[in-house]
Amino acid sequence: MATRSTRMLAALATVFSLAAVLSGTAFTVLPTFGMSSSTLHSGLRSSEKQTQPTPLASEPTWTHSGGVGLVCGMMMVFGMAKALSGSVAGKKNTNKVVCNAFCAQKQGNARIVSVTTCRAEEGTSLLQRKRCDGHGFAKGDPDFDVTDGSSLGESVTVEFKKRPTGVMRYSHGANGKGAIILDMQEKSRYPGDPKGQCALGGVKPKMVIKSIAGQECIDWNFVDIMDLLDDYEFQPTDTKEAKDEWKARSRKYEATPLPCVVEFQECKVTEVDEDAVAPKLEGVWYPRGSPFTDADLAAEVERVKKESPVPSDYSGVVYSGPSSMDEAWIQALMEQQRDGILLPKSMAYELVVDTIKVLSKEKTMSEFELKPGEKVTVCGDTHGQYWDVMNIFKINGLPSASNPYLFNGDFVDRGSWGMENILLLYALKVKDPSSMHFNRGNHELIEANMIYGFAGECMKKYDDTLFDLFSESFRKLSLCHLINKEVFVTHGGLPGPNPRIYMPGMSHDPSDAIPRNTNTLTLDEIAACDRETELQSGTYRNAVDIPEGDTIPEASKVSQERIVIDLIWGDPRLTNGYGPSYRKSRGIFMFGPDVTDKFCDDNGLKFCIRSHEVKEDGWKQDHPKLYTVFSAPNYMDVGGNKGAFLTVANEGGSLGVTPTEFDKSEHPDVPPMIWQNFFAESHPHLTKKMKKKTGPVYDSNGMLVQMSKQELEDAQNQWVEDD
């Protein structure tokens, strides 16, 4: 029983700390080496001690062909969690995930058929300097020149007895030469911690490798240095097949045996402005950079009606405004979308534009009241799992005046039917705005849509201008809802710490917690926030207060960007105070039960509801006054979780919450995450690099999980999303 509990704890911790952080497909545009994968641990160690590197045949050459690596990372995360808990063995996956998906949809009665491949690139590269994010912002490592003696400073020598040594990421100069430390563990977590060797030896970021076991290698090719050192982290795009191929490849140098003396040297660098806008290319699409006016919206509808008239053989539902819809219309739309028949383009445009008009009348914090005997159904993330959304309506009924719904964000991305899902939800909203409420999630952001599939899906099924219109509609969504002035509902988390202290090397141990705020952000302050904020990569880095020496920054007025980040990105933890989040590199925080209690007490709230995280039963009471609901069962076809919705009801003047759990629904044999590949290939100038973070697994309490050697090795091969 104890063994099973330990395995279950490890499994749940894995889900909490890894699966909830959006670690889906990563795609990158980068130069590659003429080899299978130069980011992987070689696994080749000589049994004899050597002081000089041993040359091997076939030196890799540096080519400039572009590579795009994709991998469905969440599948591995949940698969590992289920394997650890022992609940996978002997079960048949009825929703089989395949690589080649036969995708068919119709516009009108014309069926559009294509073969889409969800694949991982055979090889990835350590030379990952040339990349940009989804907004066209350049993302570069600092530049340096190891051949310039004037740029080199003091040196430090360290003897390493174990691997890994504590360096999380090395990079190289623009010419592919040298190896510089960009990310490392900056303190030892416990006596004998192998990842504390660099920090204890005086090694610091921005130092370059000068020599290994007496061999000068400061100006070597980066891959040769990494082969000789044999101490670098895996990348998200590396599959097991790629790892095996990497181990078997020809290499110039074998790994230096331990113990090994390595000399590091200070090096001046030229920083790259990561928020600098990359020069725009001519003749390619970029996300619209300005809002649509009423005249713009009307012009788009008229344009598409002229350019894309309804096909003559279309026999589906006809959308011509809110008055054209009734319950029979909704049922017919659900059926035709289930059969692969989409609304004609002109009707889809008109529906989205009408939704924008409805949402424009709503507020950052929308409010409604439940009278005694009334209820509202709160649904969590649905992520394009259209068949499961139809099942919710089958179980609980369609939205109506007596059966209102609140969908709490993340309607699209990852699942393969985000378009069908959002068009159904928008039709229900336009038909009866008072019975259908929406909150914005972190997947109602341009950046997320271009990474996780909805942009590609929209452009495959319709076009890029419709995606711009969807983005406009997403910015109109409320950030939170207030029910009877005593229940607060938002997608992610509660307001973060003030000041938002960021300390490099900060761990997930509860001892690193930031105390709860003295002054609570009020509901009025949240309501005054501009909900139409579009978060970009630099927003997260700027959402922290970095101490200067021993001086802790003072609390200050909270910017609207920070409020948006907290409400759509934050997560709860079990220990008090605030702690660092596993999502993004910085700017996002986890919050403890004392934070929830104070937020509720100071704002006169009874409890809060949020979503954003997979839960085994589809819901969980994370804190005494905090509930999480997640409505995408068997998430990504491998999660094994149930879905749920929460019923908030006024019974005798008191609001209470009742969960309803439900199982997955069968759907066509089309895998999730299929649309990233289409977008990466059609828009290579708008891709985003996903960085690797590895190490032990911590639970949502911030406590280190007891893990076997194999479990720890498995955990170290997982990744989380970074910016």
C-alpha cells in the first residue's frame, strides 16, 4: 500500500508540476548540423581514464538548412504520470493517437480532404540562436567572441565528480565557436548536490569553457566542446528515437571521464534586445496590430460575401444574424459540424463579427445574480474537444434563461476541433447573451494560438483574416465574473505578490515563499483593468521586481499587465504565501491558501472558482475557498482524467457548489496537436522556441517528491513551457 501511495504521489506531482504548464508542441526555425540531434546526451564514456580527448571519425559540419521540430509533449507527461501510478497497464486506448491524420472537413457540401502529419523532427541543433517568437520579436542569446583576448577575464577551475554539474543551458557565439553558460543552478540545494558543483566552485553565468581535463578548447566548435564535456541538457524536440540515434552517431571526441577538472573564464558579451522587433518580411502574414473599428468589421463582412459566396450545393444551417437562430438551429449546427460540414466562410465571418459586437458591451469583471432556486453551470477548459462539449450539453442541457452557463476560458488550441467548438459557443452567445457567459483564458492570446494550433486550424479551415477577427473577439472577453457579489470566477489565479520578487535560483521549496500581501487588490481595481491587453513575450519578464543587492523593492501600484497575467496564468499551491510558477521563466506566481482566504475575506467573497489545470476527477477543492474545474476529459487523448462541470446554485439565499464528473466521448480518429505543423510550415517567420527545464519533481506544496532513480531520470527528460 505504501509503495502504491508513493507511486501515486509521484504521478500526481508530475501532473501538477508538468502537465499543467502547457508543455505541448514546440516548433523552431533554426540552423542545423548535418547530424541526427546534437542536443542529446551521448551516453558514451570511456572505461579508461584519459587526460586528452580521443578523436573519433567524421567531424560534424555546420549547414544552414532550416529545421522545424515538433513534439506532442503533453502526451508524454500524462503517459508518464499514468505509468507511475500503475493505472495504464492493461488498458486499451480507444482514442488511438496516430501520426498521419486523415483530416476532412466541408465548407458547404464540398469536402476538403488533406493529410496532416504530427511529427517530431529527426534531429535538432544546439545552434539555436536564430529564432523569433510569435509576435515577430527577435529572441537571441548574447553574442561573444572567444578569439578576442581583450574580452576574456578571470578564470575559475573546478573539479567535477558527478554529472550533471548544475549548468542548465550553454550557448555559442554567432560563428558557432565557444561555449558560454546562460542558465545554471546558482545555489546548492543540499550537501553533496551534484547540481551545486558549479555554484560552489565559483562558476557564474556568462563564463565560457576554457579547458577540459587540461585540453584547451575555448575556441573549438560548440558541439565538440559539448561532446568532450558531456554535460548539457536535453531539448524538448528530442524523442527516444533521436536519443538512440545520437548515441550511435559518429563523433569527434568521447566524453571525458570523471573526476574531471574544467577551467571557466569570464567573458564580455554583447546583449541582444529580446524585445526588438524583427524586420518584417514582405508578402507574408503577421497578426493585425490594431483593433477593428465598426466600419472595419462591416467592411470585412461585405468583402467576404462578395469574394466567397455561399456554395450553391450548401444545404446546412443559414446564419443571417441573431434572429435566424433558435434551439433547432443550434441542434442542426451541432449535427452538421459533427459530420464535418463547416459554416460557409461568409457566415462564419458574420457570426464572429456579431459576437464581437455582443462582447464589446460586456466588462472586465462581468456580474450577474442568481435568485433563490436559480443556478449557473461553470465549465473549465475545453481545448477544442468538441465531442466532449456536445456531451456536456447532452448531460446538462443547452444554455437557456433557466439553464445559464459560464465557460471559463481555453476554448481552443491543442484539440483538433477548436473551430467547431468556438463557433458553437459563439452561436449560443449571440442567440442569448444572458444565458452564455465567457471568461478569457491564456489560450485566448495570439501568442498561444500560434504555438498551440488554433491559428493554423483557422487558416486551414478558413483564412488568416478570420483569425484576426477571432483575436479581436478574444480581447473583448471578460477576465472574471462575480456572482451575487460573493463568488469570484476567473480562468487562472488570484492577484500575485506585491512586490513581485524575482530571485535567480529561487526554488520551489516552501522556505522560498513570498509572504502574502499586506494590502489586497480590490475587486474595483480588478474591474478597472483593461481586458483588451495582449500579452507579449517581454510582458512576463517585466512583470517582476528584481531586488538590488539586499534591498527588497517596495510595494507599488499594480499594472494592468500584471493583473491580466495573474488572472489567466496563476495556479494554487498547498503551502502559504506565493511561490515561483512552473509556467514561463518568470512573471507568474503560485498562491497559497492564506492568499485565497485573505482575498476572499477582504473582498467579501464566499469562495472562488478557477480552471487552467488538469484534475484527475475533472475538479478539485484546492483550498478551503478555492475550486478548480477542468472540462476536457482524457486530455489530449492520453490524460486519463475525467471532465467535470460545477453547478453554482442559490439554495435558500446561500450559494453552494456541486460538481458533476463525466467520462470522455468517442471522436473520429484524428490526433490532437495536428495544426501546429501546418502553421509552422506555412508561417516559418512566426515560430517560437520552447526552452528546457529539467530536474527533480516537486508537488504543488513545493516539496521535493520522493522518487526512485528511474523515476528521477524520467522526470529529468520532461519539459515545461518557457518564453
